[in-house]
Amino acid sequence: MKVAFLVATEGIEQVELTEPWKAVADAGHTPELVSTESGRVQAYNHLDKGDTFPVDRAVADTGPGDYDALVLPGGVANPDALRVDEDAVAFAKGFFEQGKPVAAICHAPWTLVEADVLRGRTLTSWPSLRTDITNAGGTWVDEQVKVCTGGPNTLITSRKPDDLKAFCEAFLDALGK
């Protein structure tokens, strides 16, 4: 299976990109880094610059039909930048429209709020997104990982980097490992 990892050009929480990426690759799937621009993206370790990563495809040059699933890493600046990029929002929304699994961690559900795909869905996130998720029609819960199948696709969410092990396991289960 081919899995898109959608990120902005900077502000990605590094461990929320690298740990799910490794889990996807170790399970024999193919991860691809999709971003709002080609080149490299800058990850962070909380507020400190981390590593840079090469972009495989710009979001304007691809679509959800090219992938089997989507991962949205967090970081505060990353999803905030994605939610104002029309191509990125449409890309994320397309996975819901096509019934494909989406996994979002920490602040990443902000992109899904903008895509207007959370009505009737139950999910978790970093606690500060609670009001945004509720206002978008979703139900927010404080759980390590939440798998919601009450919509057109499977939605896997987690709160923070400490939840990554459970997040990765739930996502791989949704892919059928």
C-alpha cells in the first residue's frame, strides 16, 4: 500500500512524522512525503529545529487517488499552514470522499476541521483543539488513540507524541497491516 504523509514546508513535529513513517515502511508499505511545495521540509522537536526531509510530491501534482491512506503529522505550525492551502485541504478531504483511512495526531486535526469532514465523527487531539473540533461538528474525547468508523472512512487520531505507539498500531490495523 502507498501512504501519503501530508505536511507543510515547516513546523512538523519530527517524531510525529518519523515514527509513523517507520511503522508504515517496516510493515512493507510505501510512505511518500507530500507537501505544499517541492524541495525539503523543516521538522521541529517541539520549538527547536530538527531535521529536513525531501518532498516526494507537491500536493498540487497529486491526489488521493494515488494513495491508499493518509497520515497527518502534527506540530502547531504544520496543520495551521496546511489549513490555509486549498490544495492541501482538498487533498485531505478527498481521502474521506474516497473512503480511505486517515490518521491524524496532535494538532493535525486542524486540517480536518478546515476540510469540513468531522461532523458526526469522534476523535481525539491535543486538548487545545477541543473547541475547534466541537464547533466543526465532531465529538472530542481524551483518549490515547481513537478509531472512528462512524463515517465514510476509518479515522485514527491520537493526542501527542507519547501516544505514538498506540497510534501507529491502530493505523497499521486499519491498513490490514
